[in-house]
Amino acid sequence: MNAVVKDMPSQDYKVADISLADWGRKEIDIAEHEMPGLMSIRKKYAADLPLKGVRVTGSLHMTIQTAVLIETLKDLGADVRWASCNIFSTQDHAAAAIAQSGTPVFAWKGETLEEYWDCTLDALTFPGDGSDKYRGPELVVDDGGDVTLLIHKGYELEHGSTWVDGPSESEEEQIIKNLLKRVHKERPGFWGKVVKDWRGVSEETTTGVHRLYQLAQAGKLLVPAINVNDSVTKSKFDNLYGCRESLADGLKRAMDVMLAGKVAVVCGYGDVGKGSAHSLRAYGCRVVVTEIDPINALQAAMEGFEVNTVENTLGRGDIYVTTTGNKDVITLEHMTQMKNQAIVCNIGHFDNEIQVEKLNKLQGVKKVNIKPQVDKYILPDGREMFLLAEGRLVNLGCATGHPSFVMSNSFSNQTLAQMDLWANREFYDKKVYVLPKKLDEEVARLHLEKIGVKLTKLTDAQADYLGVPVDGPFKPEHYRY
Amino acid sequence: MNAVVKDMPSQDYKVADISLADWGRKEIDIAEHEMPGLMSIRKKYAADLPLKGVRVTGSLHMTIQTAVLIETLKDLGADVRWASCNIFSTQDHAAAAIAQSGTPVFAWKGETLEEYWDCTLDALTFPGDGSDKYRGPELVVDDGGDVTLLIHKGYELEHGSTWVDGPSESEEEQIIKNLLKRVHKERPGFWGKVVKDWRGVSEETTTGVHRLYQLAQAGKLLVPAINVNDSVTKSKFDNLYGCRESLADGLKRAMDVMLAGKVAVVCGYGDVGKGSAHSLRAYGCRVVVTEIDPINALQAAMEGFEVNTVENTLGRGDIYVTTTGNKDVITLEHMTQMKNQAIVCNIGHFDNEIQVEKLNKLQGVKKVNIKPQVDKYILPDGREMFLLAEGRLVNLGCATGHPSFVMSNSFSNQTLAQMDLWANREFYDKKVYVLPKKLDEEVARLHLEKIGVKLTKLTDAQADYLGVPVDGPFKPEHYRY
Amino acid sequence: MNAVVKDMPSQDYKVADISLADWGRKEIDIAEHEMPGLMSIRKKYAADLPLKGVRVTGSLHMTIQTAVLIETLKDLGADVRWASCNIFSTQDHAAAAIAQSGTPVFAWKGETLEEYWDCTLDALTFPGDGSDKYRGPELVVDDGGDVTLLIHKGYELEHGSTWVDGPSESEEEQIIKNLLKRVHKERPGFWGKVVKDWRGVSEETTTGVHRLYQLAQAGKLLVPAINVNDSVTKSKFDNLYGCRESLADGLKRAMDVMLAGKVAVVCGYGDVGKGSAHSLRAYGCRVVVTEIDPINALQAAMEGFEVNTVENTLGRGDIYVTTTGNKDVITLEHMTQMKNQAIVCNIGHFDNEIQVEKLNKLQGVKKVNIKPQVDKYILPDGREMFLLAEGRLVNLGCATGHPSFVMSNSFSNQTLAQMDLWANREFYDKKVYVLPKKLDEEVARLHLEKIGVKLTKLTDAQADYLGVPVDGPFKPEHYRY
Amino acid sequence: MNAVVKDMPSQDYKVADISLADWGRKEIDIAEHEMPGLMSIRKKYAADLPLKGVRVTGSLHMTIQTAVLIETLKDLGADVRWASCNIFSTQDHAAAAIAQSGTPVFAWKGETLEEYWDCTLDALTFPGDGSDKYRGPELVVDDGGDVTLLIHKGYELEHGSTWVDGPSESEEEQIIKNLLKRVHKERPGFWGKVVKDWRGVSEETTTGVHRLYQLAQAGKLLVPAINVNDSVTKSKFDNLYGCRESLADGLKRAMDVMLAGKVAVVCGYGDVGKGSAHSLRAYGCRVVVTEIDPINALQAAMEGFEVNTVENTLGRGDIYVTTTGNKDVITLEHMTQMKNQAIVCNIGHFDNEIQVEKLNKLQGVKKVNIKPQVDKYILPDGREMFLLAEGRLVNLGCATGHPSFVMSNSFSNQTLAQMDLWANREFYDKKVYVLPKKLDEEVARLHLEKIGVKLTKLTDAQADYLGVPVDGPFKPEHYRY
């Protein structure tokens, strides 16, 4: 497939196989029953069309669950274009169903990095209006911050930055630069017009949020941003309970491996690490946790995990899982000392958690593809190692990501964030915001009935005693859940 | 595909797609590392070829793990033919790899019932020798007892039984009768010759074992039988720890459903039920167990499970799993009263644990296929229900069965049983045997090193004190583990 | 025993039995090995005597662990006086050992409410200096805020408040008023002098912190306060992991009851509720959680707990545990409808979580004391109910509170807070503070070696990538752990 | 206290403090509600007095639960005398209540070994009838086999054995010999008369059962014996679920130690070990299991435990628990290499699981008693170690044994065994029997209602399909649960 920087095509989508649309639609129907938050929001707000005509670009794993998010945004009136935020995470039948329903979507499982960035550009290129051939989004749903990055870098280029001409730290960085240069040439002034219309971004994940805070701190953030990741109903649910289900799913689909009796090393004991470590232990793994933070380390120890360094596990670890958001967590040196047939994967963020590039360039290494997303490396000394999803997110690359119910929490936050960014666009500053606790509680509330939860209601006397409103919010801001 | 009762084909296998052989071989290579029991047996005995030239028919799920079993038997010298024991359980790349390597195998995922029984016949039809066109097996590896059933019924037919002409309780029974009548016509005297050479059967599973004990009690058992199912290293491992991993795997691959927060009803709390219930709870399900046996019921209660009847869960159960070996555990009446979008599946034995036939015949029901092995039923009142693997084993139909490591235990028992049946064929009676505890312990021992277990060794004084040999066996026969 | 408002006694302590001092000392020795945080602080700071001569009043459960805290404060140079903050929580051998070593301590297990408040006054009454007969503390370690309350109310009385003459909502409120009136008469101007010297308070628990924020908001807070409760190494450790161990301990020592198979109702799913619910489930209870907050309720559901109201559990609940900090959580009406022989207890905060007063006054109820802290109530209809520790903290009343190791975390925070309040007394405002994250991490770090944890150290490149210092602090303030 | 071989005293009991009877009675009342099996048996059979006038000697931990057993036997008509089977396991208030009610009981917490064996003799010495001054029991309830041992050894002595004159392997053995010699002298022919009337014994525990099988194999067993230990409702409940609750209870009451974060070494992974290991893990311990049996070892590994030798844990193990029934499991050499302040205890059977005698005799060791059942040993090199209950059963020595509900299962088996031994005394041979599965299921059934279990009932068609009676028994004899 080949894309980018051309006239709007008559067929405004790029997917792997449009004939998968029916299957995708069936699974979207199932998912809707599992996503009560999004469905309630549709029911409550669709009549008013709060996002009527608003141009929304999404860059977020193009899965069945995301399809329900997309159609929720459309029900609220939005004009949506979508790309995935990971080259392996698209479910092709989900993308097909979305394309079929008339929403421009640019995503397929197994994109090259060039295709990936072309798709991102496609997703933020809306048809022009009158004099302009192209227009940008008014709102962005971002996951990892790639759309935000592209716009900021494009805008800086138009304002004199020479970053595109500097040396690149990675292959991907160079691809971005090439793209920006091409756009700069073919669409002069494009990024300035994009920024002019852009009203805000809601960001899904830790890494993207981190980038946003850095931009804000540097005074470079071009729009208001809502940090969806740090809603309790996101970070303490999707990161924790999502991974608790999807890590083993990825491992099983990739390797069919028995987990009981194995030694699993989970690098990091944040929310993702917690979900991962508990899941593996429930399967009968002996789990070793690695941590840099003494508080998280003490939590892991209190839960009965051995806390040690990666170095001290080499030779006995059967499975390695990175969950950190950091880089170089599993180094090439680690990999060359692992037990034969160790399995290495990442459920944290970028593929640089594992030194994949170095591994691929290692003299004498042999890479045998077993099936899509599963590679066996035969190391120079003959020992073997399995790398899943080329070091990218194993739950999305090797399975289908988090299940619908937990994503309904995250995406309800996304939807409320989009609505609020638009409704109050006059009042937001170019800062990073979190959703108010009241909305956070509301998202939780929308998911309780589906699973049969009966809440207790405070009496007035009790509410007075506690000094909180009868209907919440119930906790001080610093409460940790 | 079409099979049965014809000349030996030049291409002596029936598989879905022989081009999958390479992929199958890669996964067999991986599995070998996870099956230390079988690999140790190869190493220890292959040189002596204890099964040299022995004709062995296998009827057992044609998976990657079974491929390692087959090649172990071949390494020991056997002449092997194989079929699956379940219409959905074949992994086509495993079958292809086995076929490619020259072993006759008759199995593909999604056989019709007619094809299934034809394959079973193919697997027990060895090329003739001299005057005889066909010969039967000398040993049988059975799972569920279908080969054993076919031979016994065929033999009885040749000895005057009129069972084949009587009414059938199910579609499948009629198919068996039709096959037997055809064989009777086309291969007169075939079953008598088969029985003449047949020296024994080793049976894999509870249901098949149950049939064997019934045959033995009725004085109709034609050969010695080894009950592999009741080796501790089988029933307390594969049934328990296998299901603990493969049930969720099947559910996830089929439905991508969030398990946390759901109410799951596990029918039966034997070893399979125990593995299933604990797995689902670890995922955050609230598990309700149903039981007929007060002892197992009390065990479930002591483990913190609610123990109730299926009837009392209707309307709140999200997921139903049968694990019983019994029939009519989930009835049509149950299914018509379930919560909307309930998921129903079976990991026990036959598909009659759930009244699938009645469901299919229900007036006004609509069946929508979502993807292979996943059907949505729209009931007359509009509520929906998902049935997985058409009521057959969900872990084999929707995932890939138990993982290699635990199957290595079961299959090591199988291999030792086959070797012993042959070596001591003069001494066995037509009864059902279990493997001696010493061998059971040996199977366990073969799996310890792989997972880093260090055993403690008794001193002589301690062994004296306990009154057991220093090297075992360590426990009285009635010990329950 | 009878106390208060008299000359300094020659024997400046009140304990149950000074002869228990040796036993107490032996257990203090053991506890020191389990409290590495406090011992490290002693080692690091004792030479400098940072609290040299500072008058410190403590009001905190007088247990073995608290003894180690007290002796740590003394090692840092402080002049300490102590009372318990709960009438049942004193371990008499701990109090004896502290008294023996020369520290004035006023605490015994089973105080009356009058004795309790007298002891509190004793603890804040230091011998005078020159013209003044009595002096107050310079620093306060508070747990629940009773010392803080007494000083504030006394001070307000001296400034014209008529609160002491108004009607009282409870027996205890009246006792406090009576005490204040007596002191007002016998020690004119006392509270003004106390406040003049008072430099700060560090508060241990949620309820006390809540009171402090209310005072601060109302502009009435008289000193700087450090909220120790909301250090991560306090709230996420002591509340959670402490209760996970001490709830069952209290239940067992009180009732010797089998937990497996019982239905346990845990009211509240904050940190205390989480620890309680998980502990009971691990014992084989079926746990029902009640919650007012939809987020916590969703967390409970994701962990597989049934979330329901107390009302819906009546008749099936065997054990009720309140963990809320709220009042009237278990009402008299609830108690009159419970299953026969239900056990009711509180591990939240005050005894008003359960309507004990109403129960005691119920017409026709009969109370049978089984042993200290265990009462059987025979209700008018003949059903029986057990109430533990008269509705006060069951882990302190019926067992010995949290174990040393986890308390070492909390008390290390306390000690660091006291040191900082004193060292920076010029810079603090009359507000509520939390300890900086760096100190929180330091507390955790002090406990890692004891339990064999090996931390991973960031490389400079990784720290840059994350944008954090190599040695921490590692997380943004809003991080929830 | 001093006992044995004298005239029947007017006050026919020996307890620590008869004034504790009221308290004991209150706790017996509570326990009756938790022992539905025994109470149902009383209700069903008491009217017929099936044990009318039968002399029953019991030697079994004299706890509250045992009191309910004793009173059940009395309700069935038996004439009961009782001793404890462990010098530390008596609950003095339970013994007092039983004595108060007129049943001769000889037991107090903290007997010397001499007193212990004197009490055992007292318990089997019934008042004479006519010419005989003393008579023995007709039935024995034994736990560990001490009554059985005494009678057998006494009988052998009267028949010429010279065992009493040989050298003794332990102090206790010599005490037994001395007692036998004294009785032999003072009550000539006593043991012969005892054996003449003796009709059977029911044995509670693995070790006692093991002794019985050895006696039977040697042809020396003098009476029929029922192995109660191997009823499923005993071994899979009391051993497993009892220890799961009572081990931590013993550790907590003895040491108040934080379990989370500790390394616990559980020696043995039988039922007792399984309960112990899972309990400790639930508290947050990292548990290492030691095993001699490869099957049990593999089970432990599949459950995620590290399986290693004691030697390999020295220096990192914080808590050691023996559960084996074997001797010398923790040796002196182990103890001298443990981490400072390690805790060592036994929940298996005899105190020789730990080399306590060797430890006590170690040159330079210093023993400091902390409180009853808790000793600190200061080793020659200064390191310290805690030994609980002097190496005897920690749950009985340091806590109150298993909770009532699980003991109701074991004791219902005991009661049914006693009834059957008597009713069918003509038909039993001098062999070791287990209770029929039907009774085993009945015991379970008697406990289901109390905990709200709803059983499913087989239809006739299902029972036919399974080949079992509609009402059970449901499983083949070899079924392992």
C-alpha cells in the first residue's frame, strides 16, 4: 500500500480487506453490549449533537472497541477521520466495518513505519472547504501523541525550525522528518492553517501525557489538552485490569505456552506491571518484579513478589515482560544471557523498552519467523529466544488488546473530554487538564449496572458527618484509590 | 473431503492443507522443549526400539502436542496411524507436519460427523500383509474410547449383534451404525481379524475410562486396557492445570470478553471444574459452582465459591461452563431463561453436556455465525446467547487445547502404558489397569528439572521411620494428592 | 484508677501492671528487628539529637510498635509523654516497659471513657518550669486528633466559646466538656499557655486528617499540621497490608471461627476495606462489599467481589466488618435482622460505625460477656449476635494491632514529620502539609533491605528519557500507586 | 500434679482450673452452632442410645471442639473418659467445662511428659465392676495412637516382651517403659483384661494410621481399627482447610509477626503443607516448598511455588514450617545456619520433625522464654532463632487448633466410626478399615446447609448415563477429589 500527499481519493479509506466489514460489524454489535459507558453517553447526548460538524482526528489502536468510540463520536455529530497509533494493533475487520460505514479510516495490521506515518497524515487531512484544498482537525483524540507531535513539528518547521534537517536517532525519526519535508513542499502553510482551527487534544496514555506536560512546561503546547490517562477510571482500570486480561491472552495466542511453573520477570510495578504480575501469578508462574522506585518495589514485596534486577534473573527467567514506559529495560546484553527459549515481550509503551534494533543488528543472530508477530532468534551461541510483536505491545500485536468493558471506561473519559474541550473551548488555556472527579465518578457509575453492582447511598446525616455531598464527589483530590 | 472403505490411497493421509507443514514443524520444535517427559523417554528408550514394528492406532486430538507424542511412538519403533477424537480439535498445521513426515494422519478442523468416523476407520486400517488387504492395530491410544467402541461394536456385529439395526438416540449413533454396516458389507470378517491382533488400549480420559470399566464389568472387554486418566500425573495435572490455562484461552480467542466483574457458572467441581473455577476467579469473575456430590460441593464452598443450582443463577450468570462428563447439564429450558448475551460453553467431555440439538431445533431460534466456532443464537423472545464450539470442547475448538508442558505428563503416561502393554502382553488380562505408582512418580520426575525443581532426598533413617523406600514410591495407594 | 488535674505525681505514669515490663521489653527487642525504618533513623540522626529537649505528647495506641516509636523519639532527644488513643488498644506489657524505662505513659487496656480523657490530659501536661506549674507540648503526635481537639476546644473556651455548656450528642462529648470545665476552673489560662508553645502536630489517620482539613478550612487551625496518613508509605501500606493481617487475627483471637465457607460483608472498599476483603477471601469467605463511591465499587467488582447493600445481605451474612470512617454503617435495624450468630466488628475508625449505643439500649436485649472484648447479644426474638471490642477497632481490641514491619513505615513518616516540624518551625504556616515525595520514597527505601529487595538503578540516559532524577523522586504528585 | 496407679479418686478428673468451666461452657455453646455434623448426629441417633453404656476412652486434643465430640458420644449413651494427645493442646476452659459436667477428663495445657502418660492411663482406667478394681475401654478414639500403643505394649509385656527393659531412643520412650513397669507391678494382668473387652479403635491422624497399618501388617493388631484420617471429609478438609486457618493463627498469637514480604519455607506439600503454603502466600509471603515426592513437588511447582531444599533456603528463609510426619526435617545443622531471628515451627505431627532435643543440648546455646510456647534461642555465634511450642503442633500450642466447622467433619467421621465399630463388632476383623464412601458423602452433606450450599440433584436419566445411583455414592474408590 502506498499513501499520502495526494488528492483526496474517491474512496476515502485504506484498509486491508473491506470484505471483512460484515464480520467486523457483528463484533461491534457484541462489543456495544460490553461498553455501557459509551452507549449511555450516546443515549443521553446524541439528540443534542454536541459535536455537530466538529472535525475530529483520532490516532488510536483501530480495534473493535475503538470502532464503538468512533461511532459514539459520530452519533454526537462529529466528522471523524481515524488512524491507528501502532503498526500492529489494527484489527482489520474492525477497520473494514468502520470504512464500510463511511468513516475515513487509514489502518491495517502490519503497516510499515512509512505507511504508518502516511496514515497519520491521512487521518488529519480533512477535505477542504472553498479555497482550501485541505483542512485539519478541530479536535484530536491521541494515544501516545503522534498526531500532536506531527502538528507541533510541522508548525515549528513552518516557523523556522531546522529539526527536520538534523541527524535522527532512529529510523522512525527520519521517516517523520521526510514526511514533514514532503508536506512542507507540497502543502505550503498547511500546518499553520491546521493549528488555527485546532481547539484541543485528549490524550489516552502515560507516554503521550508525559510529552504533553513537557510541551506545556516548555511553553510550546499549541492547544488545551486533557490528560485522560490519569482519570482514575482510566489508569486504575484499563492499565491494571485490562493488562491483567490481555497480557496472558497475547502470550497464549502467540506461544500456546504453559505458564504454570515458569519464572516470569515483570519489569516495572506500576498499574500495567501490577496487572501483569498478578495475572501471571494466578496462572502459577513464579513472578520476579524489577523496579526503580522504592515505593512500588515495597508494594510488590508486600504482595509476595520477589523484587530483583533483570541481571539476577538471567538463566532462570522463562518469560520477560516490560511494562515501564522507559527505554532499554531489556538490553541486548540481557538477551544474550537468557535461558534457552526465553520469551520476551513488551506491554509498556514503545518498542524501545527492549533493544530490538540492537538485537536485529547483532552479528551472527538468525531470525526465524514462526507466524505473524512471533519471531525466534537463534543467537550466535545457539541459544534461542522468542520475541513477540517485534517488541511492540504484545496484547495488541498478538491478541486483540484490552477487552471492551474496560475500554468503555477509558473511552467514556475520552468522549467526555472531547465534549468538554469543544463546549468550553473559549475557557480552556493551553495547558494540560484532568477531568473533574465528578465526571470520573460518573464514568464509573455508568458501568455498574451492567455488572450488577448495587451502590449504597449516603444519608444526609452521614454526608454531613463526612463533609461530602450526598451524590459525590466523595474523595479529596489526593486520594489514591 | 470424502473418505472411507476404499483401496489404500497412494497418498496415505487426509489433512486440510499440506502446505502448513513447515509452520507445524516450527511449532513442534518449540513444543519439544516444553515436553521434557516425552523427550526423556525418547532418549532413554529409542535405541532399543521397544515398539519396533508395532501397529499403533491413535484417536486423540491432532494437535502440536499430539504430534510430539506420535513422533515419540515412532522413535520407539511403532508404525503409527492417527485420527483426531473431536471434529474441531485438530490443528491443521500439526496434522500437515505429521503427514509431511510420512505418518498417515486423518484429521482436519471442522470435520462433519461422517467424516470424523471415516477418519477413525482410516486410522485403524493398516495396509494388509500378503493375503489380507487390511489389518488392524496391535495397540490403540484412545481418547474418549471411539476406536475401542468401533472395534467392539464391529466385532459384536460379526458375532450376531443387531444393534446396528435398532433405533438411534442421536444423529451420531446412526452414523456409526451406517459405517459399521458398510464395513460389514465391504470387508467381511474384518473386525474379527482386527481383534485377533489387538493387544491392548491405553485410554486418555474419564469418559473413555468409564466406558472401559463398564465393558469389563459386563465381561465384554476384548483386550487389556490401561487407564491413563487416573494416573495422578494425568488427572491431577492435565485436567486441573491444563484447564486452568486453556479455558480462559478459549473464551478469549472466541469472544475477547472481559472476564472481570462477570458472573461465571461452572457446572461441576471435579478436577476440570476446579481448574476452570479457579482460573475464572483469578480473572475477577464471581464464580458460582454447581455440584451433585456433597464432598465436591463442600470443597467448593471451602474455597469460597457460592454453590448453587443452574436454575438459581439464571438471569445473573454471564458465562456458563460445563465440566461434568454428564449430559443435559445445561438444558434448553436453562438457555431460554439466561441473561441476554450469556456465553455458554463446554470443557467437560461430549457436546451433550449442553442440549445443543434441542437448541438448534427450537422453533423460532435464529443462529448467526460470528466466526468459526462462535455462534450467536437469537432466541424467540429476542434475547441473545453465544454458543462456543457448537457445545464441544471449548479449549480445543476455540483455542489450541492444553499447553505442551502439562500434556507432556499425560503423554508420558500414554507412552509408558503403550510400552508396558506391549512388553508384557503375555501377562495382562482383559481388565482395566492403572500404571504403578512408581511409574507415576517417574513421569513427574521427568518434568521437574525443566522448571527448576530441587527435590529433597530421604535419608535412610527417615525412610525407615516412614517405612518407605528411599527412592519411592512414597505414598499408599489410597493417597489422594 | 482515677487521675487528672492534680499535682505531678512522684510516680509519673499510669499503667495496668508494671511487673509486665520485662515481658514488654523482650517483645520490644523483637519488634526492633522488624522495624528497620525506625532503627535506621535512630542510627542516622541520634548523634545530632534533632529533637533535643523538645516536649512531645503522643496520643496513639500504646502498643509494642509504638514503644519503638517512643524510644526513637527519645533517642532523637525528645521529652516524651504518651497516652493511648483508644480505650482498648493498649498492650499492657508495652506500656509497662515504657513506664519502667522512665517515660511517662498513661494507658491501660480497658479504660473507661473518663479515664481515657484524663490520660490524654496527663499526656499533655508536662511539669512546669519556674513560675508555671504545668506546661504543654511543643509537638504532638496524634491519631484521630483527640489531643488536637482537646487543645483547640480548651483554647476556644478560654476565648469565650460556650460549647461546653451546650447539649451533647454522645456520652463521650459530655465527658470532654466536663473535663474542660474542670481544667478551666483548676488551671486558669492553661490552654493559652499550651498554644503559645505548641509548634505543630503530625496526624496518623484519615479521620484525624479530615478534622484538620476542616479546622484549616474554617481558619481555626492553631498550628502547622503534617498529614502523615496520606504519605503513600502510610495509607497504602498500614491501612492496606496492616489490615490484611490484623483483621483475621482479631477475628480468630476473639471467636476462633472458621472463615472458609462463610459470607463476610465488608462495608467500604478504601484501603482498609481492600485489605480486609482480600484477607477474608483468601481464607475462603465469600465476600460482599458495600460502597457509596462508584469508583471504589467498580474496583471491588473488577476484583471479583459482589457489591451490594447491607440490607441485601441480611440473613446470609455471617460476618460484618465496617471499614469506612463513616457513622451508622451498621444500624440497629440491620442488627435485628441478621442471621443467627452473626459476628459484627469494626476496623474503620470510631465505634459509631456500628450503632452500639442503640443496641445496648434496645428493649429486651440481653448482653452476655464471653471473654474480654467479646460480647454475645441475645436479641428480643432469641437470635444471637456477637459484637467484638464493643464496636471499637477489632484488630487492636481483640488482637495486637498491625504487625511491626508495616507500622515501621507509618512511624518512620511520623518521626520524619516531627523532625521536620521542629527543624523548620519558622517556615511552616498554620496549614495541613504532606511529606514531600522524596521522604516518602526514603521511608520505603529504609524497609527494602530487611526483606531482600534489590532495586534497579536508572542509567543517566534512562533518567533523561523519563525526565526524572536518577535517584528520584520518580513519580508526578498525582500518581496513585 | 501427680497421678496414676492408685485408687479411683472421689473427684474423677484432673484439670488446671475448674473455675474456668463457665467460660468453657459459653464457648462450647458457640461451637455447637459451628458443628452441624455432630449436632445432626445427636438429633438423629440420640433417642436410640446406640452406644448405651459403652466404655469409650478418648485420647485427642482436649479443646472446645473435642468437648462437643465428647458430649455427642455421651448423648449416644457412651461412658466416656478423656485425655489429651499432646502436652500443649488442651484448652483449660474446655477441660474444665467437661469435668464440671461430670465426665472424667485428665488434661491441662503444659503437662510434663510423665504427667501426659499418666493422664493417658487415667483415661483408659474405668472403675471396676464387682471383682475387678479397674476395667479398660470397649472403644478407643485415638489421635496419634498413644492409647493403642500403650495397650499393645502393655499386652506384649504381659506376654513376655522385654521391650520395657531395653534401651530407649528418647526420653519419652523411657517414660512409657517406666509407666508400663509400674502398672505391671501394681495391676497384674490388667492389660489382658483390657484387651479382652476392647472392641475397636478409630484413629484420627496420618501418623496413628501409619502405626496401625504397620501393626496389621505385622499381624499384631489386637482389634479392628477404622482409619478416620483417610475419609475424604477428614484428610481433604481438616488437614487442608484447618491448617490453612490455624497455622497463621498460631504464628500471629505467638509472634505478632508481619507475614507479608517474608520468605517462608514449608517442608512438605501433602494436605497439611498445601493448606500451610497457600495460607502463607495469601498473606504475601514468598513461599518455598520442600518435597521428597516428585508428584507433590510438581503440584507445588504448578501452583507457582519455588521447590527447593532446606539447605538452599538457609540465610533467606524467615519462617520454617514442618508439615511432614517425618523426623529430622529441620536439623540442628539447618538451625545453626538460619537467618537471624528466623522462626521455626511444626504443624506436621511429632516434635521430632525439628531436632529440638539436639538444639537444647547444643553447647553454648541460650534459651530465653518470651512467653508460654515462645522461646528465643541465642546461638553460640549470637544469631537468634524463635522456636514455637517447643517444636510441637504450633496451631494447638500457640493458638486453639482448627476451627469448629472443619473439626465437625472429622469428628462426625469419628462418631460414625465409633457407632459402626460397636454396632457391627461381630463382623469386623482385626484389620484397618476406612468408612464407606456413602458415609463420607453423608458427613459432607450434614455440613452443607449451614453454609448455604444448594446441591444439584441428578435426574434418573443422568444417573443412568453416569452409571451411579441418584443419591450417590458418586465416585469410584480411586477418585482423588
